[in-house]
Amino acid sequence: MSTKRKARDLILTALIWTFSLLSAAFLLWMIIAVLSHGLSGISLDFLTDEYNLYRGKTGILPMIAGTLLLIFFTLSIALPVGVCAAIYLIEYARQGFGVRVIRLATESLAGIPSIIYGLFGYIFFKNTLRLGFSVISGALTLSIMVLPLVVRVTEEALKSVDNSYREASLALGATKLYTIFRVILPCAIPGILSAVILSMGRIIGETAAVIFTAGTVPKIPQLGRVLSSSVRTLSVHLYMVALEEADFTSAFATATLLIGIIAVLNWGARRIARRIVKR
């Protein structure tokens, strides 16, 4: 290798390490800044009490419940649709004009600002379908938002499965559908769980689309009216608390809890992926 090539290689390696360390440093700095201001505001009452400023209660339990409900129902809608769409595009569809149009549409959906999704959900789900400010309105809107992400990541996961698995299964007499669900999908599960992790992060952090569809009511829904009840998520609560209160302690405490929930959900999803891979 020539001296010029070695020098170029060293410069590129140094740039890669520099920018990687800068990215990690910014993330660490942000987390430390939030935790240093927010940990002091977290207590048992803060985590388990209701929220009612008129009674002097600033608990966050209803917002935790609202966030988890939206995550569950959004993924329940978006994950089956997204995975099935990816299976069709990779395993069944002929790679031609139609597939290119579908991929262009999904990529275009991924680039639309969230406020547009919120306005669409407000007009269509809340007003036209008369679902009101509710969990189902929010879940349907958020499922459209995360659908492109689920489709694209699942496509890449299916592409990464070696073709020899497909050929071996079909050669043994298995049907195509059996091969997909019993051979290909289990191998692609880690990639699909990556889509789940990314989707959860976007659902948890979304504010504009949730305000216009799920509402801002800081109450835990009644058991028989979960889907039709309005809820307030942690990100919406963080936004509203930052506007309403002069003291940002509660806002930083909410942000700390958001970081903790995302970390726990990511850790749990990765543990599940590792167990599936071992099996």
C-alpha cells in the first residue's frame, strides 16, 4: 500500500472515530443533563398518584398508562399490516413498476411531518368516523405513521435470510406459506424486533399527532371504555407541563421517566430477540 493511501486511510479512520465519539458524547451529555435535573423530582407519589392541579396532585400514573396503551394498540395494528406487506413485497410480488410505486409510497409516508398525520387523524378518525378524542383514534393515526418504518425494516430483515433456507424447505416438500411462517420469519425475527423498537421510540416521543387524536385528558381510562377514552401520553404531558408551570422540575422528571421507559422497553425487546435466536 502506498504512503498516500495509508495517509488517506488514517485520516478517514480518525474522522470516523471522531464523529462516532462526538455522537456518543452528545447523547451522554443530554442524558446526564436531563437526569441531573429530573431525578430529584421522582418519588413514589409522583409515580403512583393521579394528576390534578386543583388538588395539588402532580402524579404521572395516568400518563404512564396512556403511553403504554397507545404503544400496545398501535403496534397491534401496525405490526401485522407492516409485516404482511413486507412479506408480499419480498416473497410474492414481481419486482416491477407496481412494487416500485408501493415502495415510493411508503418512503413518502415516512417523510411526512407528524403534524400532518395529526390533522389527518383529527379530520378522518375523530370527525368523519366520529371516534372522538380516544385511544383508538390515536392508535390508528400512529399506526399509519410507523407503518413505513415497519415495512422497510422488515423487508431488509427478510432479504437478509439466506436463500438456501427457502430452497431447502421447498425441496423437502413444504409449501411456500409454510416456508415463510416456519422458516423465514423465525430467522428474520431479530430484524422485525428492531422495527418494533424503533416504532416504540417514535410512538413514545410523538406529541403533535397525539394531541389532535388521543387528546390530553390526564386520567386512566375505565376498564370497559379503554378504546373510546381520551388519554394523555408522557410526551404530551411533558409539553403541557413545560408550558403551564414556571418550575421545570416536573418536566425534567417526566423526561427522565421517558428515557427510563424507552431504555427498559429496548432492553426487553433485545432480550426477547436473543432468546429467539438461541432457539
